[in-house]
Amino acid sequence: MRARLLFAFTAVSLIAAPTLARETAGPKAKIAKVLARQLQDDFNRHSPADINAAIEPVDINADGIQDWQVSWNTFGPAWCGTGGCRYQLWLGRKSGMPVRVFDRQMRGLEIEKRAGRIVFVFDFHGTECGGTGAEACPGEFTWSAKRGRMVLLPTPARRTSMAAPIRPFG
């Protein structure tokens, strides 16, 4: 009887192990899987190592859970243009898939801490502020726990870009 139970337990464990391994993939691996799908139509092939190298830790909301950033300039010139390069922020969660909370093309980025919050100071293409491409177009985004998303901060005496934290890409 004991041998049968041991055999049954071993069989169930062997069947469940691959499923458990897939479910426990880390957040970086989950983001890499999404990026691999997004990159599949790119003319250049990107190895899993290249994709993983583009995903870097960042802190979006100071909640103690690891968040992630992806700078698409790593993937080559197809993802950049006069408006800069595609850039993503992924909010980590206690469990499950991280959530993409920012996805825009930008020319420059500084990350600052102000009054207890983390502020992402971007420079976008000048046309997003009603100017020409070469003109500066600042936009400052921060995480709003109340709204559950990145929000555009008002920037007095500066022209500010459009408020959408996510733009659709192809």
C-alpha cells in the first residue's frame, strides 16, 4: 500500500512539475515573453539574452515590489526615430504578470525623487507640444495609486506633452 501511495505521489509530482515551473517564472521572464512576441516581426532577430538585457530594474512607486523598464534602443534603429526611442515601464505586483503602465516614444529621460514620489521627466518630440520636432517638449509622469496608473504632472511655465502614458504601436 505504501509503495502504491509513493508511486502515485511521484507520478503526480512529475506531471505537475512542468506546470508549476511555468507558473513560477519570474516577472522579468514574463516581460521578456511579451517583448519576444512584439519583436517577432522585426527584421532583426533578437536572442533571449538580448531581450533580457533590455529589461532593467527601476522603481516606479516605492512600494518595495520590483518594477521594470525597457529601453527599445537596445533592439536597433527600427524602434527609434526623430522622436527618440520607444520606452516602457512595467509595474511589478505581488503575484502575477507585471502591468505595462507606460509605453511611449521619447528622446530623453531623467528619474527624480520629489516630495516622496518618483518622477519620470521625459523629453518628447516637439510636435507633441504644438511645436516643431527639434523643440523641447517636457512631460513629467508619476505613479498615482489613487488612479492606478501613471499620470502627467502639471509643469508650470513649461509646455507639457500630451497626457497619454501609453500609445499604441503597430
